[in-house]
Amino acid sequence: MTTSRREFLASAAAGTLLRQAPYFGLHSFIEANPKAVFIRRTKVPQKMDSARKLQEGLQLAREIFVPKPEGGIPISHKILLKPNITSVRSRRPDVDNWGTGTDPDFYEGLILGLKELGLKRFHFAEANLYYGWHYRGFMDIHQRHGVRSNEPEQRFDTKRKNPDVVWSTVPDAVVYKRIPHFAPTNESDTWLLNIAKWKGHSMCLTQSVKNEQGLVVLPYVRFCPGWSMVTGCPDHMKENIAQNVERRVETFFENHRRIGYERYNVPEEQKVSPIAQEIWAHKTCDNQSVLKTGLSMIEGIYGRDGDGFDIGNDYLTNLVMFGKDKFRLDLIGLWLGGHEPGNVHLYRIAKERGLSDTFNPWDVPVYEWVDGRAVPRKLSDFPRTPLKSPYLVKAGEEMLHLTAERFDYDKYKV
């Protein structure tokens, strides 16, 4: 007999208070291997099976989040949840658009598992599009479990100034010398869980690093428009733009084009041009240089190709990837999504700026997570699913494509 979602929630609630201790943390093997990426094969028969997806989230949470008598994260800490909740611009039926964001049932399963540890101070932060929070029922989930949400879409003007903002100073800033995040991001008693979606986007695949862009307060969160949100930004932002930003960005860009960054010679007339990609990458690196994430995940129970908002289709892929190193995690997600990570320039720029130690997916130790333990695997042991995207479209190329040109990692190490 199939267990209904309501019955499963009731049985899960009965398990609360069984695993509590003064502290919690990650499974000891994950903590001991911060440069590794872990992949769990899920067993969801079809993407709208709510009970099964919730069960997968709960079971994974029970295996990777563990109680600790000492030396962990106090259970009094705030737990900041960052799923991918995005706008939906297609008028197709909801079932066809479900893959534009993190699956809500899997997400709720994770919350249930964290609550079993005695955690109570849950927060959710997102800059974008309040109406999108209700799509897929995220606000209902937050109401059920007492998850506090920020006030979205506030701007820094005299009428709608947001008091719940944490400012961070960026070391060696390229674009932003100070960045505002929604509280409780970066507060000392906050632990951040990033639950990204495996989906196509104009930046190739969204994944974990880009997902944290949504923690940034408007209008600073607008990383993608290119110069219009740097040199053309509102006056109140200008004091927080780095000095010599034009010279530094142009120097980086011309050097990258000179050494042959793939697709930097494509036509400028597209949604996100090569120079806009360069600016987005530096804003992203500025942001990542001040964020500390407890654990990052890419939910790929079903992956999606397309542009992230409108066009695209879902594919039942039954993979969840996770790890402590966001950049390494994304490399694995890119490769399994059919792309060659060396051709996606954020990850090369991140290494160039000292935020990552590799952009080569074959440098990353990969483990399959099986019933609470890590089993060594090769990356090629896992299936690849071609998640085509509109990243830097070449002349004459289809808008949705794979960025899969051969890359010589031995030649280009920096």
C-alpha cells in the first residue's frame, strides 16, 4: 500500500526528539573530506510523487546531520535555509514548470530531519519575487514548521529601507566592495544550508554558487545585467562599488579573451553577453568571498534544461549531490549535466582569484552516498544527463546547447 504524504508527515513527526543533543554537525566522513563531493541516487518513480520525495529528504537528513554531545554547532543556532525559489514565466501547466526550482517535498523532508535534532530557529532568505515563494507551496511549508522569512524586494531608499540587513566588506573586491545580505546571513550564530536546483540557465547551470546570489538584497542582487548595474547603478549603490572597477574588469576580460576563454568571441547581442558574463562572475566571486556555508546541495531528483524561468523541460534523474566545497560541487554538477567545466568561466575566475583550488572535475574525489556511508566511485560511474542551456550562444548555434568543447586541463591550470 502506498503511504500518503499526510501519513508520512505524521509518522515523521513521531520520530522527533529521538536524536537530540546539545550540538549537531555533519557526518564525520563528510567533515573529514571537505574537498569531496557525495552523490546519492534517489528512488523516486515520478517527479510529482510527494511522499517519496519527502521521504528521500528526511532519510538523507537523518544520515548526514548528526547529534553531537560536544564540539559541534549549538542547537540554539539559527538555521538559514536557501532553496532555489525562482519566478516562473511559462504559462504551461504547473507540472511542466516544477523543475525551475528546488523540489518542495524534498526540502520539507530536510527540515523534518533537522527538527529531529532539536533545532528550532529556522530562517529562510530570498531577495526575489515574493509571489514565487507561494509557487510549489514553500510558504505553506514554512508556516507548518515555523520557518521565519525575510521581507523581500526591499530597496535602499528612504521609503522602504530594510533594517534586517547584514553588510560584509569584500577582501580584494573587483565590483562590490561591500555587499548587503538579508539577515541572518553571516551572523555569528547562523548556519547556512544551501539547497540548489540542477537546472539550465543563461549562466550554464544554476547550481550551488549561483543559488546564494539570492541572499543579496535588491538591487545589489542584480548580478547579470552587465555594466548597467555597475557604472549605471543607482546613486545609493555607488559608494559600495570598488574603485577602478571599469579598468579591473576590462583588464580581466581582455586577458581572458586573449588566452582563449571559450565563447568570449560570440556575438554581443544576446541575453547575457561575454562582458556581462565576466561581470557576473566577479560579482559572484565577491559574494562568495564573504559567505560561509555549512553544507551545499544540488537537488537533481529531476533536472531541467532551458533558461531557468521559461523554456525548458524536466528529466527524472534521481541524483542529489552535496559537499562542503561549493565550487567543487558545481564542477561535478556541470560535468554530469553534459558540460565541460573548464569552458564555464566562473570556475576558472574563482581559481584565479583564490576562491577555489581547481576547476577540473577530475581533481574532485567522488563518493556515492549509500545507506549512510560513503563508497568511493569514479565520476564516470554516474550517468550524464544533457541539460542544455543558452550560455554564450555561438553564431548559427541553437539557443539551447551543451558547452561541451574539449578542454585541456593539463595546459590551463590557472
